Amino acid sequence: MKLLQFSTSHYCRKARLALGYKQIPYTVENLTPGLHALRLKPLTGLTTLPVLLPEQESLPTAIADSTQILHFLQTHQPEPSYGLTDSVLQSQADMLEDWLDESIGVAARFVYYQFRSREGKSLDPSLSSQLVIQVVRWQYGINSAAVDLATKRLDIALTELAHRWTQPYLVGNQFSVADIAAAALLSPLARIPHYRQTYPWLFDRIVEVHHRCGEALPPGLEQ
Ligand SMILES: N[C@@H](CCC(=O)N[C@@H](CS)C(=O)NCC(=O)O)C(=O)O
């Protein structure tokens, strides 16, 4: 299989965690932001990454969207499983995954790129890095007002997750798509001291999920 990705994208990290958990061998193709749309549009009709190319007859040519990729992998190779045996708990995991994808992953992106252009500029003050950050801010409409809202949304999310993720698993007592989504989509916060100091349990969980999936730790958590 081949994963089309942006190497720094937290949504692509989510797909890599799932592939790693399933121990499915795969190659990656890193696309160039801006030019990526030319490659993706004919394949999926969308412009977002990750995209999985199963590269096998009788399987779909391309699967777009991290949630669809996780779903495909679970059906294609059920073991080891991140599906829950109890259907009610599986629905909870699916809802958490969707909330993390659509709301919290976006909020984490806003807060992260704001940090990298302000207090966190020293992480890489080079012109090329700051240019990329400014392009991303422009692309997604990241400005102070939007970042304030994203910060509030993250505070609510982390308060909610604190009730659940201080246990080993977000849903029930099995590993699920919710754990994978949370570990990937909140990983950009590992670079931001405020989150490291306020929510230390979050980063313990993120590290655990990465170990479980055999995926390299995100920037800020490398040992
Ligand atoms: N819901 C999508 C979101 C993926 C997403 O937002 N990907 C970003 C990179 S982090 C992207 O490809 N942006 C480029 C674009 O929108 O053209 C998923 O889960 O795969």
C-alpha cells in the first residue's frame, strides 16, 4: 500500500498510526503543498491528505479521508483490531473520532500555527519555515479571533477528555479509533509549553498510542 501524505500533517499521522497498529507494510509519498491538488483531484475529487492507495487488484484505487482509511483498514485486515465488540461503545468511538477530526484537529491546527508564528517562532525562525507558516495561516484563515475560539474549544475538549483519557482507553476497555484520532490530532500541542504543563496526562497517552502503533513520536515528544 502507499500513503500519500504531507509529512507534518496530524491527519496523515492518524493514518500512519492505524497502518502501524495493523502492522501493514506501506510506502509513503510526500506531496508538495500547493502542487498536491493536481495529483489528488483526479484520484479522489478532493484536495485533502491523507490518501491511501491500496495498490492491489479488487481493492479501491484510492481512499481519501483519514476516517475512511481507518474504516477500510479495519475491514480489510480485522486483526489486530481497533473495532469494539460492543456496538454501543463502537458508536461512541465513531462519534469521538468524528468530533476529533472535524472540530478538535482543526482547533489544534489553529493554535499550533499561531504559536509557531509568535512565541514558538524560535523553534525554526528560518525564512522558509516562517513563509510556510504564513501560507498555512492564510490558507486556513488563521487569525487572532479564530485562534481565540479554537483555544476555548480545546479547553472544553481537554476537560472532557480528562474524564475519559486518564484511563488507558477513551472508550470502554479496548483500544479504538478514538484513541488513534486523539493521539494524532492533539499531537501538535506537544510543542506548546502551556499544554505540556497543564495537561501532562495527555502526552503520556499520546506516547503510549505511538508505542502501541510502532510510530515515531511527534516533534516535542521524541526521546
Ligand atoms: N477530514 C480530513 C481532513 C484532512 C486535512 O485537513 N488535511 C489537510 C492537511 S493537515 C490537507 O490536506 N490540506 C490541504 C488542502 O485542504 O488542500 C481527514 O480526516 O482526512
